[in-house]
Amino acid sequence: MKKKETAERILGNLAQAVNNLQGCREFSPLMPEVRVNVVYALPGAASGKQVAAIDGRITVVRGYPHASGSPAWGASDHMSRLVIEARKYNVDINAGINFKCDTEIIKVVKKYSKDNKLVFGWIDRTREPAEVSAKDGSSMPWKIKQLVDQSGRLPDIFYEGDGWGKEPLFVILGIDAVSVVKTAIAIARKYKITKARAG
Amino acid sequence: MKKKETAERILGNLAQAVNNLQGCREFSPLMPEVRVNVVYALPGAASGKQVAAIDGRITVVRGYPHASGSPAWGASDHMSRLVIEARKYNVDINAGINFKCDTEIIKVVKKYSKDNKLVFGWIDRTREPAEVSAKDGSSMPWKIKQLVDQSGRLPDIFYEGDGWGKEPLFVILGIDAVSVVKTAIAIARKYKITKARAG
Amino acid sequence: MKKKETAERILGNLAQAVNNLQGCREFSPLMPEVRVNVVYALPGAASGKQVAAIDGRITVVRGYPHASGSPAWGASDHMSRLVIEARKYNVDINAGINFKCDTEIIKVVKKYSKDNKLVFGWIDRTREPAEVSAKDGSSMPWKIKQLVDQSGRLPDIFYEGDGWGKEPLFVILGIDAVSVVKTAIAIARKYKITKARAG
Amino acid sequence: MKKKETAERILGNLAQAVNNLQGCREFSPLMPEVRVNVVYALPGAASGKQVAAIDGRITVVRGYPHASGSPAWGASDHMSRLVIEARKYNVDINAGINFKCDTEIIKVVKKYSKDNKLVFGWIDRTREPAEVSAKDGSSMPWKIKQLVDQSGRLPDIFYEGDGWGKEPLFVILGIDAVSVVKTAIAIARKYKITKARAG
């Protein structure tokens, strides 16, 4: 019963987070090629089945962020493994969102992180040892360890630089889906202002 | 904080209920002209804003039940008022779902209700006094009172017969969205079996 | 080949019409309980399979008209039968859209029709003979004949008043889906202005 | 008028193609990280605005390919530039679809191409000169020229191998959207059989 309630709270927090994101047109320019997902893991989640995400990911339709399907268990692969791994270093991490990464966005996120006292990190995928990339499932532990070694703790927000066959991406980690989406929206608004000034 | 958790649990229960419904192709023949909504009210909800429902209702796409939008607060009018009114007679009622009503479906639901010891009711809209229909918002209290007077308690499942300008509809009431959808799915499966035998 | 091209043109005209409608927020207050469909019939269509419509109908999501599914053949029942019947009186009719009908909207549509020299009609469903309603499939011919008898020709726009178990509805008929949607959008904008003045 | 009809035919052919794809569950394992788009260019299209595609791309929801939005003009960037460039070498090319590329899929597509007398090609992105990658918009002409130089003509189907920050992808080119989707569906079915035998 307790477990059922926790699962419902997680699914509902994710639904609310996505509603918030869907109302934010400014987020659309941060849409990466691989699309966005928001994930929220059950306490002690050991596999993607125990992580809630948006079925079919979030894309942009008619200019607005748009959830393709419903919040559902097991609807994400990469982002759910990322949160499960991140939790090994910080038990308060339950949720994550990814978004586009380029040099302009990096500048905005760095400034936003500094202004809001968030720990900022990055992963240099060119430094990934060949034996790590070669072994299935060993990239994620290596990446998260890189981040922790670099900052002395798990960062609140970080990017993975381009990799071979991989689009660079930003990730925000946090306590729940509503809070990571809140940060993503704040960054999207800063980015819009920055672009408007530059344009 | 407590309130926020309750709201999240409700939204998540609704999301789970709709996922369950979307997986049930047998429900599609029970789609009424006005489409389906599933609603779940906050404790003490006084208006539709405090009732969660599916934005844009649930329709049929490619043969399956399909949620047009996301679970959201204030996304239903009729069904949310119905649950708020029903609760005055039974505080355990929090959620409801509507579906198609015709003579075939009435037979199936009556039998299902009997077999599962559910209280079955109906509203004869031809008996609605003119002064009730004329006054905005007074139909719902009249309808729910009719149901309670008839059965001595609020029924678990009932239909409203055709009205003037109104499609007849079935409604299931229950403790949460997952449970009313569970009953709707069970009825849909019985209906399919009945049709197959008849056909 | 010729036939394939015609079918594609129809599906594409419907897709374009729905894109136009989806961009028109002002249309949302005209959403009826039964939701909206836009239909476009093949030349000589004899059944609903030969009429294109939106799978799952058009609803309102996040405040905007929203197509639940894709333009597809056979995705409408009522509206496709209506267009097939209407064509018997005017071979130039290929498409139709329905929308909400109430006393306010009737006033706006009447004025719009007069200003734009459109023939306006209505169906009084209380005059439908019992033997017509009783016989499956005989309502539609009766309704369309009523309209033609009343105006001396098929109207461009008409409403069906409330019936027993039937929501009152407006229908626009026309040469293609883009043109009936264009009229619907123009009416929605007039309605918004009228409401704003009154409010 | 002629132009309007052509535009409608294209949008309708795209709508039909996507309906076909949405009905093919076997295509879901071919979904790449960047999601799928199907594009169809107007004759003489000079920019993406003159190419129809699916707004928000095609993803997988509840196990099936699912169009996030409607067929619309200007809804693709990469795939539309690809078709515009490809057309310089073969005026009969109007449409394209992309899908996932890995070593297993490459084997299946190679065999399928041979069995069906399709010209198969690939782009080795490691050979892309630095001055090409550095200059915005010069990658596409280089890639298509590579393909033509390799096969003596534009291939019917090809893959781009992994690039720096780029997922490897397959592309099918053809006369219209329905035909490229037909090939994609045939390949998806072959892939399923191959997996089943291997598994």
C-alpha cells in the first residue's frame, strides 16, 4: 500500500512536471535531436522498469513542447540508467531531464548555475577509455564517476560533450520531476533573453 | 506539503488508470458520442478546478482508447460536478468514468452488477421537473438525489436515460480512478463476449 | 491512377484544413460535447469508407483545437452520411464540419450568413415523424429533405435543434475541407468579438 | 490552382504514408534516437518550407509508430535538405524516410537491397574533410556527392555511419512518401524475421 502510494505520487509529479513544460514555449529552442525525456525513479529502483518517464518522449508540436504519450513505467532507457547511477553518489537524486547542448547554451547554463549556486559539470567523452566504450553498460558508471571526481560531488547540471555517434546533451538532476523541469524552464527563459539581446 | 502529496497521488492514479484503459481495445465499442473522461477529485473539492481529468477527454484512435491530452486539474466540467455532488451522499466517492449506454449495454451492466454485488441505478430524465431543468446547475443535485432515493444509497454504477439534447450515458463511481477504470474494463470484456455470442 | 491522385488531394486538403483549425484558438469555445469532425468525400462516395475524416475527431487540448488522430478514410460515421446525403441535392458539396449550437451562436451565425450571402437553415427535430426516427438510417434523408424544402435549396450552413438524446449542432457544407474550415474560423472570430462586447 | 492541387496531393500522400507506418508495429525496433521523419518535397523546392513532413516527427507510443503532430510544410530540417540535394542528381526523387542503423540492420538492408535490385550506398563520415564539416551547410552536398561517386548514381537506400556528435542513420529515397514507407515497412518485416531466427 505504501509502495503503491509512492508510485502514484511519482507518476503524478511527472504528469504535473510535463504539464508545466508543455506550457513553456521558450523551451522549444532547447529541444535536442534525440528529443527530451523527464524521468523519476522509485526509491531503490534497480532497472528502467522502476523509473517513470514519458512514453514516446517529449517533442515540439505547433511550436510548443508536446508529450507524445503518457507518463508510464519503463518508458526511458538512457535517462533512467543515468538517474539510477547518479543516485549511488547522492541519495537525494530521483529525477532528471535532458536538453540541447551547444556553445551558446553552455554559456547561459554556466551563468545560470553560478547565479543560482548550482554545481555545474561536464563530461569530456574524448577521454572515455576504449575498454569502457567497448563494454556494454560500462559508459554510464564511468561518466557519472568523471563528474563526481571533477566537482567533488555529483553536479546539479552537466553536459556530455559530443561523442562518436552521440549528440551532446545537457542533463539536470534533482529531487523530483517538477523541480528539474522548473530549472529547465528557468534556463530556457534566460536563453531566450540572451538570444534576443544578441539578435 | 501534505496537500501537494495528495494532489500528486491523485494525478498519478489518474495517469495509471488511463494507461490501463489505453491498453484495452475492448473498451472502444463503449465510446459514447461525447467521448469519455475519467475524473478524480481532491478531498473536499468544491469546484472543477480541484478535480483532475484528462485534458481533451479520451477518444478512440486506431481502434484503441486514446487520451487526447494529459491528466490535468480542471479538465472536466460535467463529470467533475457529478463526483462533487455524489460525495455528499458517500464520502468514499472520489472518482468516476462515463461510457456509452444503449439497451444491449444496459443488459450487460445489469448482469455484471448483480454478479459482482454492485448497486445499479438509473435516472429517468423524463421525470426531471421543468423548474429543475430551467435553473442552471440544479440538474445535477436532482439527478443524484433521484439515484439515492431509488436505491436507498448512492449506486456504484448507473445510467442517465436520454434527455432532451442529451445522449444517454453510463457512469461508474468509486474510490479512485484505477478502480473505476478496472470496473469499466471488466464490463467492456463482458460486453465483447456477449456480442460475440449473439453475432 | 487518376483515382489515387484524387484520393491524395482529398486527404491533403483535409490535413491542411485541420492544420488551419488547430492554429485557431478562437474556435475552442465552439467545441460541442460530441467533439468536431471535418469530412471530405470522394466523388461518388457511397459509404463512409469513401469519406476522409479525422480519426478520433478534433477536441480541445491546452486551449487549442487538437486533432486526436490522423486524416483517414472511414473515420467518421454521422458527418460522412450527412455529406453523402447532401450531395444528392447539390453535387458541388464534398465536405462538412460540425460545431456547437446554442442561442448565442445561432445569432452570430445568422448575422454572418446574411452578411456573407450564405443560405442559412435549421432542422426542427421535434417535427421528425415517429416512423422516421424508428427506422434505422432514415433520419438523415428526412433531415436533408427538410432543409431543402425549407430554403428551396441545400443551405450552406444549418443547425439541428435538440433532439431526444441528441445534442444540437451546427453544420457547414462546402466544396472542400479548407473552405468549410475557413467559414468555421470566420464565425469563431465573429463569436469572440460578440462575446467580448457583451462581456 | 495547379500548384495548390500538387501541394494537396503531396500532403495527402504523406498522410497516407504515415497512416501505413502507424499500423506497422514491426517498424518500432527501427526507431532511431533522433526519431523518424517522412518528407515529401514540392517540385522545384528550394527550401524546407516547400517540403512537407510530420510536425514533431514520428516516435513510438504504446509500442506502435506514432506521428506526434500533423503533416505540415516546413516541419523538417535535415531530411528536407537531404531530399532537395538528392534531387540535383535524380529528378525523380521527391521523398525520404530515415531509420535506425546498426550492424544487424545493415546486414538486413544489404540483403533486402540485393533481392529487390535497389542500389545500396553508405557514407563514411570519417572521410569528411575538416573544411566541409567546418562550413555550415556544406556537409549535405558533400555527403550526397560521396554517394553518387561511389555508386555511379544516387542510391535508393543508404546509411550515414557514425559521425562526431551524430547518430548513424539509414535513409530511403523515392518518388513519393507512400513508396519510401512501403520499403521501410518491408525492411522492418525482414528485420523481425531475422531477429526471430537469431533469438
